[in-house]
Amino acid sequence: MNKIAYEIKSGKKLVSDGAWGTFLQKMGMGPGECPELWNIEKPGQVYKIAKSYIDAGADMIETNSFGGSFYKLANYGLQHRVVEINRAAAEISRRAAGKEKHVLGSVGPTGKMLIMGDVTEEDLYNAFKEQAIALYQGGADAIVIETMSDLDEARIAVKAARENTAAEIICTMTFEKTVNGEYRSMMGVSPTDMVNIIIDAGADIIGANCGNGIEGMIDIVKEIRKNNADIPVLIHANAGLPVYQDGQTIFPETPVQMASFVGKLLDAGANVIGGCCGTTPLHITKIAETIKNHTR
Amino acid sequence: MEQLLGKIAHCVEFGKINLAAPYPPDMKGQEGADELTKKALEQGVSAEDVLKKALVLGMERVGIKFRENKVYVPQVLMSAKAMHTAMEHLKPYFQSGSVKRKGIFVIGTVAGDLHDIGKNLVSMMVEGNGWQVVDLGTDVKTEKFLEAAKAHPGCTLGLSALLTTTMGNMEKTVKDLKEQLPDLKILIGGAPVNDSFRQKIGADFYSPDPQGAVEFLNKLSA
């Protein structure tokens, strides 16, 4: 299997997968349940998600391990099972992906704040190291550090994955539009702030996920491209912003609506496009079709 | 005295905790909220003036800047740290009753949701505005909110949710609480929440930012 960055550099535009969290919820995961524990207790259901994205035409799929770090699992008293849970996550996705497709081991934020002294840099490094190694050993050929809002935490996670595995490293942060029309993370980090620091820390691919709809991602990609013309860029966009209807939350963008922005996103310089919250295999199928037919 | 209070307000606004704190870099080596508050009280400035003319003012300024996206979460957290450090010196005055708080605000993240950053920000801003805050933590069941609301008659309640899946729990909590305590004012917040959701579930107020919550509380108590 070639590296993702190699495929991108040879001119390919790639398709990533869609939502996991909202998919698990649709399968009956209740609020307050630990999503990652499903890797152990309901691996068949998790496999269904992974396989549905492969069948939809994704070139790469994630793992069900977003909250699989020591600190997140500690919320459920599962912090001693980091290795078991993350390995299982990667094994399930690898089984669905076969040998040809990529498996991106998902690593989310710890929820701990360096600036408040909740944890030290070393604590974070060790937590990310433990999770990344387990994902890699379970069969992930890339690690995707995602939904980051603190640049220090993102940098430490990239470094930990880079220094302790041979996986490709992807890092995406979550940006929202400010009242001034700029894009910033919750911690105030702009796409421009992110670029050099994350690449220097060892990321092969950078980008953005979650936060807003796919339309806003166009400006984010443009801003990244202004700072770096060559680094591969990956986008995982939500199916719009959540709307509450009859006791349920709905992400309103249809596959066709989302796909209508794919061309502009590619023209802005994105190399890999997939979905985040609210996207389904149908969204990915439509995005994959659009990417395939896209000509500049 | 006014100058000293102005300095404390400045320390809170910019998150200067104490002399040793390296943040913000342009105030390195200067006294912070800690030392200046101590000094003010020793010089006979009333605790009430320290609260109202320094801490509340500094927190209000940072709250407004946060709403306008001129500062972000880290700056607010540092301001809150500076405010808390100063507040420690005021504790005896609260306990003796020589300074009164504006009222009681009970806050928590709804059942099923473990996220606390947004809740903590609101909690800090409200406390820094002179309210007593009872923080119930995360994953708070309706019964616990009810218990706290009964234990603190006249309090106002704040509910937080980050996950779209726990918005349903927020709705349930609001409905159950309103049924039992129709006069209880409830305000809600969180990334997926908005004002049309608030109307649907029957809560009293929604704010996209902590300062809005502070302003709503002050209007209620006015």
C-alpha cells in the first residue's frame, strides 16, 4: 500500500469516510455510553459502520477511537484498557478496509487543559503515545489527530504519534467563523497559526474537521494554501449545523447539497474530502462520485 | 485607592495572577491580582469596592471581548484564575456577611454529557460578576438539579450541553424542573443549542456567550 501523501503527490484526489459518533447513536448508543467500548462489546456493529464507508467508495476509513485516550476513557473508569480498546478499534477497521484501503486511527482531544495546569506536556505526550502505538499495532497505517482546538495539544499529539509509530500522521483542527469573519479554533488558533507548527511537529497531512458546514471549509483551505502550497490537505466536514426537530437532532445537509461544494473545495486546494458529524455512507458515495468527475 | 482598584481590574482583565506569573508576558515582574488585592484590603479599601470596582469590572471587560471574538478561551481562563486568586482574599468578608453576593446561580452539564469547558467558562464569569455559584459538575441528572434548586430557594439555574444527543436530556430536564418549580428561571447554553431550541423546550433564556448569561442574571436581580 502506498502512503496517502504519496498518492496525493502523484495527483490523486481521495475520499475519506463519514461520521462515526452520530452513526453509533443511530445504532442505539445512548447518551452517557462510552462509544469506544463498543469495539469490545459490539464489534459487529462497529464493523458495519467501517464496512459501509468502504462500500460507499471511501479510500480510507477511520477507527472508533476518538475518545480512546487515557484521559477520555478515565471518564468511564476504563483508563486501564487503552491498549485493548484502541487495538480492537484498529483491527475492526482494518478488517473492513482489507489490504488496499487506508485505516486512519482516530485520536481526539483529551479534554484536559495545559493552560489550566490540568496536565503537563509530558502527561499528554504519554497518553497520545500509548493510544497511537495501540492503533498502529492494531493495523492503522495512519493516525488522524482531529477536532483539536489547542495548538500545543495538537503539536504534542503529532509528535507523540510521529516519534513512536511508523504511521503517516494527519492532524486536523476545528475552526469556527468569528464575528469578524475569520476562522479560529475555540482556543483562538487560526488556520495560519496551525500550518507551520503542526508540520514541524511531524504531520504529513493537515486540515480541518467538524465545526461548521462544508462551505466554510473552502475559506479554511484557501488560508492553509496561502501559507503552504504543497502540504496535503484533508477535510472532514459536518453535514451542516445541527437542527433540533421533534426531540432529535438532525444535520440538515443532504448528500447532494454537500457534494455541490466539493468542486470548489478541490479547486481551493483540498486533496482528501470526507465527512464529520451527521454525514452518512450516502454522503460519501455522492462526494466520491463528485471527486471522480471533477475536472478543473 | 481608585488607582489601586484600576490596577486590580487591569490584572483581572489581562489574566495577571501574581508577581511570579509569567503571563501575560508584558506584565512580567509586576504585582498581580493576588498582591494588589491584599494591599488594597490592608490599606482599608472595602471588600465590596474590591469586588465591584475591580473584579467585576475586569471580568466584564474580558467577557465583552470574548463575545466580540477579540480574545479566546485561554485569555478568559487566565482572567478567571486572576479573579479567583483575588476572591480568596475576600472570602472572610463574604463569610462575615459584610459583602453580599447578588444571588445564587446553580449550574451543571446535563445527564449523559461529560463536557465541562463551556460550563466552567459561564460559571467563572458569573462568579466574577459577584454571584455565588453552585457548580454541580457534568452528567447531572434532573433529580440533582431539583435537589439543588430546592436547597437554594430563589436561585437561577444554568444548563449546559455539548453533544447533540444530550440536547434531548436538556429538554427533559427543563420540562421536569418547570413542572415541579414553575417559577424557577432556567438559562441554557452550549455549542449545538440556539434560541429556537430554547423556545421549543421552554427555557427562559439562551446566550451564545457567557457574558450574555451574566447580563440576563443581572436583569433578573435588578
